[in-house]
Amino acid sequence: MSNRQQLERCVTDALAVYLDDLQGEVQPTGLHDMMMRAVERPLLADVLKRCGGNQSLAAAWLGLNRNTLRKKLLEHGLLDQ
């Protein structure tokens, strides 16, 4: 199993646990936003750490514009204003 497949499997398993915990009693809403935020925050934090805090390098690794990265870091509380 490739690293990408392992990552996808982790996401699939975590989502299944979340939905199973609802036990059909509550209809999930905003799943896309919830999942994107849950994955994006640790992704940004880890990449920024591995880049030694260099936002330009982190943006390049992520394939983002540096300003977009900065906005996302602020949104996730990963950067002081």
C-alpha cells in the first residue's frame, strides 16, 4: 500500500468512526468544511515546522501562493497577527 493510499485510508476510517458515532440520530451537515479544516490545520502546522517557519518555502511545498498560506495560517490560529 502506497503512502497516499495509507493516508486516504486514515481519512476514510476517521470519517467512518465520526459518522458511526452519530448513530443515525443526527444528520451530518458541513462535512466538507469540517474535514478540510481537520486535515488542513495539521498539514499547515507540520509543513511550516519542517520548513523551519519559512513561509515562502512552506508555500512552495504546499503549492500555494505565500499570501494564501499566510491567510490560512491566520484562519487556523497558527500565526500571530
